[in-house]
Amino acid sequence: MAVNESTPEVIPSSDLAGRGDALALIFRHLPPEEGTTHFAAAEEALASRPEASRLVVIRRDNRVAAAAWGQLQPGRAALLWIPRVADAEAPDAERLLVDLRQWARRNGAVLAQLLLDRTTPSERRLLRAAGFSHLADLAYLGCTADEFPPGEPLGPLSFEPYDAAQHHRLERAVAQTYQGTCDCPELNGLQRIEDVLEGYRASGQFRPEHWLLARHAGQDVGCLLLADHPDHENMELVYMGVAPAWRGRAFGVEIVRRAMWMASRMRRERFILAVDTRNTPAISVYVALGLRQWQRRVVYYCPVAE
């Protein structure tokens, strides 16, 4: 039976030529070096864990006319790449996003996201038609080692490293800091806290001593979760927060200073993070401590749990 030209077709891992054509189309809009990096990472993911990836295409006249792919991620989430088309007369690319969204749900994801450098009006229409909504504009901030504290910051907080035997305390602390958050509040409640922490843990290299509970007056008042990226000489602030009852005391400043000092102790060259541009209180802290924006991205999302 002939395949309808607008029907998404899954590229099997054994089809090396088809896989290469599809990935080349998906990444061809990127600068050459960045595109090559993503191409190699996608090839590795599709080869090593084909069950956690899906590469779909629409063919026209026996060639790839549109392609998209997605990856399952820790924390019951999926990261999707927006469909790219080979020519202006695009096939029904919406079907590719719908296919990936349904695949994510079948494989246990509760959330599907796309991370984009920017969006065109036609891409925004495509995303809306496929059931995705704008979540946030992310600002990527960072500083170099010359901005790190020269010594261990001193303040009213104490910091306790993560202990797996006390995991429930970290879950409770993170849940408390999410109350009234300005960082992607639309995601609250979509994932369980244990799923959120699993996602955080998958970023960079996890070290228990880099996950801290912030304490004051004998109570857990906040948290700091860092990820190490030694290959890039970066220390990343994956998440930090202060419980509502303890906000307004400059604890956030002290927590970020502690993070920068830890980057210094690891002899990293840069300290980086991403923040929702609506989170003006956090951004004011970061800027005051010497962090500057170096990139912005747009996030679209879709809850996919049944």
C-alpha cells in the first residue's frame, strides 16, 4: 500500500542514509559548528538509545521534505525539535509535532518542550496548531572567574550537603520554594517533585556535595542545586530558591554567592544559569553579582499526560 505523502514516517536506526538526510535538514539552519555538534549528538542518541528517541519525516517524491525529532529525558519529560522543511512549499509539518507529542505520552512523559533560539510567525502558528503554548523566554546569564568571591562568603545561612538518607528534606525544600515562584510557574504541578529532581540531576555531572540545603535558625529555608560541566569549564546553577516565609532577607544573594564561591573552589572558568525573564527579583540579584546575559531562548510546552 502506498504511503500518503503527508503521513509521518519513522526513520529506523538501521537506515543510516535516511537518518543522515533527516538530521541534516533539522540542523541546517544552525551555524556550521553548532549544527555539526548537534548532528553528532543526535546520531549518538539515536544509535545508543533508539528507544528513547524518535526521528520522523514526511517524504515527497522519495526525498525528505520535512523532519523532526524528540528525546525522552529524565523526569518524565520530552525535548522536541521543531519540524524543519526542505522548501517553501512545506508539507503538513504539524503532523510531525503531533506524532512526537503522542509518542512522548505513550512513553510515560507528562511534559513535552521545545527550546528555540527564536520563532517566526509561521512557526508560532505551527506550534499552536499542534497544541503547544508559549511557556517562557529564558535569559542565559553568566560571569567569568574574575567575578567569583575571593573567599568563602559569610552570612546568616549555613549550608548542608545533600544526603540520600535525607532525600525527603530536599523534596520538601524544593516544593516550598516553588510556592509563588516567578520561574515558569505554569509548570507547577505538572511533574512530581521526584521527577523534577531527577531532571535536575541529569544536568551535567551530579555531585552530592554540590546540592545544598540552606538553613537558618535550625530550619531548612532554601536550596541550591549545582551541576558541574568540566569539559566546558562551567559550573551551572541548575536551581536555587528560598521558601516564601524567608524571602526578603537577601538570602537569595547569599545562596548565589555561595554557588559562585563553589565554582571558584572547583577552578571553573565560568558560572552560568538560565532564568525566566519574568523573574525580575532573581535577575536583579544575578546582575548585582556581576552576571551578564549572553543568550536568550524561547520555550514552548505541552502537557501530555493522559
